[in-house]
Amino acid sequence: MVEELAAAGAALVAAGAVYVMAAARIVKQYERGVVFRLGRLRPEVRGPGFTLVVPFVDKLRKVNMQIVTMPVPAQEGITRDNVTVRVDAVVYFQVTSPADAVVRVEDYRFAVSQMAQTSLRSIIGKSDLDDLLSNREKLNQGLELMIDSPAVEWGVGIDRVEIKDVSLPETMKRSMARQAEADRERRARVINADAELQASKKLAEAAQQMADTPAALQLRLLQTVVAVAAEKNSTLVLPFPVELLRFLERAQQQLPQTPGGSDSGQG
């Protein structure tokens, strides 16, 4: 009798161990478990850690709750100003409702990918080329709203959407390069013209000042001579100013007659 009870106890323990092994499930920290019992969704969502299900009755499906980084393949389209471009993007999303992500859509990753591609083509057709190149923040927000609206029903929340690159045809690149070069040349000419205008005003003021003070012209001439004389490989030709001759002539006229000249005349 004792042997039969021991055998029954051992069988019961073995059966319990097999049951626990069949029912035991481990849910990781970044996962949530959705349980189907005979095909019907159970209301409770299993959290991370050790959990048990009914073998052959319950089916546990794990859902990743991490943020997913999904690249959107490059989409080719025509902008509103009739320019053909290729645009690619990246979508960051996360499952917010594990039950909806499993029940409401067959494959939420594929659904988000297709919605992102469709929305990206729509954004290309509604935008100008300048917006795609310089106003990406606004386009990113519009793209996020377009993807997030249907994704909410799938239990998925869109964290952010970023346009990565805009590829232009070679002819458009050359046209934009010529336009940029012409714009830079225009700015250079305007700056040069402003400099010439300012220089001419300063030269006019200097000429007026020299006209009021003729000696300033001589000082300026001497400064120029000093600057040119510093170059030893050049020959300096110095013009004799007419003003200096007039100055010497006036000085000669102002000299008094010497007494010796009058004595010699009397002898």
C-alpha cells in the first residue's frame, strides 16, 4: 500500500512538473503578453516576468514595446512646381496597445511601412521643391499626422518622422548651381559698387580738403614718394610741382635788396 502511494505521489509530482513546464512562459522587460484562450482574446495583458498559461488551451503572443526605427524606401514623385524628385524618410513608432496591435491589424509593421510610403508620395505632390529642401520641419510634422491618424486604431503611436534625403535630377542640380553662382556674383558686384561709392565720397572730401590747404598736396606727394621708394627694384621719376616754383618765386620777391649792391653801383 505504501509503495502504491509513493508511486502515485511520484506520478503526481511528475505530472505537475510537466504541467508547469508546459504552462510556464517568460515575458521580457520590453515585451507584453497577449493571451488567447480557445481563440478568444483575454482582457488582461501579461506583464514582464514569469507567467503561466493553460497548456493546449491558451496561446501567448508576445508584443515588442520598444521604439522601432523603420526606414521608408525612396519614393519618386513630382512636386507642385513640376520637379521630379526622390525622397526617402525614416519613421520612429512604438506599440501603445498590444491587444489592438495583434487583433486589429495582421502585421502592424507592414501596415505602418505602407502607410508611410503612401503619405510620403502625397507630401511630395503637395509641396514645392523649396519646401522639400529648406522647410523640412513642417513637412515632417505633416507626415507624422498623416501616418499617426490610422496608426492609432492599430494600437501604434508614431513618435516622429524625418525626411532623410531629397535626390534631384542632374539637370536640376546644374540649374541650381548656376543660379547660386549668379546670385553670389550679383552680391559681389553690389558690394563692389558700394565700396566704389564710399571711396569716391572719401576722395571727393580729400580733394576738397587739399584744395583748401595746398600744402597738404605736397605732404601727400612726399608720402607717396616714400612709399614708392621702399621698392628698390623700381625707378622713381619725381615731377617738380608748379606750386613749389610759385612758392620760391614769391619768396624771392619778398627778399630785401642787399646794401652791398647799392655801394657797388655808386663806385
